[in-house]
Amino acid sequence: MTAPASHSPSTGTDTGLILGNDHQHRCWWPGTDKAYLTYHDREWGYPVDNDIRLFEKICLEGFQAGLSWLTILRKRDNFRRAFDGFNIERVARYTPKDIDRLVQDSGIVRHRGKIASVINNAQRACALIEETGSLAAYFWQYEPPTAERPSTCNHAVLKALSQTPTSRRLSKDLKQRGWSFVGPTTAYAFMQAMGLVNDHVEGCVIRPQVAAARQQFQRP
């Protein structure tokens, strides 16, 4: 699966549930890490329509390639500082000197290609906002149809959902628009995190909360 997994389930690989200190079952992937648990409980899967958060997330998913999400999560505040809070218009104006500056920033992932990709994607995002009105309006067009969703959501099912037909369509369209580091697996991880799908496993205490938030959410 494309959930930011780094831990194995302790209550069975079929369910993908772990029992927390609060005696509540949760998805297996946060393990016992406090920052990961907070991210799992308060962010992952809840629907997002804020353009800055959407842009930030797709950029950070690009940085995650080859790394764990926990590594990126622990550096997220540093990324926000380094990239002006992921203000799209500001980042779009970055120059090669900014790339040189960011490559020297030990608080982030110092990968020149990924740093340049953020700037490129900010420029592409500006064009997309001009065309569609907002990133939210664009991305929420890719909320997958019910027929594409699995009938059961457990560890085994999610492990096989590293990408989907919709994530492949999203990736293809972004690439045609000039975006980079937006492969279909990255696109699906973005969809999971930003609430376009609810991939908390069945039995997770957060799954019904995310379901309620998605039901109440006003699509752009």
C-alpha cells in the first residue's frame, strides 16, 4: 500500500490493526511513534481543499521517493521554513540561486532534482490555478468512483493498492502539464493523505471519523 508504512501489524497481517495504549485499534503503520500517531489520527485521510496544503503534500510526496514518510514528517517544519510555507507564487519565482541555497540546507532532503521539481511544480500549479480556479478544484476531479474502491479495506487489500486507475490518470495528466516527481504511486499516496479516499483499515478508530468528514465535505 502507499500508506506511509514502516511498521508491521502486531494483531495480524490480515486486519492491519494495532492496539494502542488507549485500548483503541488503529492502522498498523504509525506503530507507537507519537508524531506518526498524531499524523494518523488528525491528518491522514481527512479531506483537504486548501491549495497550499495540497501543494505542500504533493511536493513532500515527491521528496519521500526512496525514503520513509516518517523521515519527511520529522522534517516537515524545516521544509515549510525553507520553501516559504509552500506559498505557490513565491516558490514559482525561485531562481537557480535558491536551488543552491536549499541544497545547503541540512534541515531538508538535499536532493537537487527534487528541490528543482518543487519550483517547477509551483510554476505549473500557477498555470493550473489560472485554468481551473484552484488546485482543489483540479485534484478533487480525481476522487475515484465507488466502483473502483475495494469492498473490504484491510492490510492485504491496501498493500495491493500502491496505484489505481485514477492515480494513473492523475499522474499522466500532471506529467502532460509539465509536473515532475508525480508518478502513479506518488499520486495515490497523495490521494490517500488528502482524503480523496478513506484508506484507514476497517476497525481503525479513525476510519469512521474520516468517513464522517468526507460525507460532510463540500467538494470544490
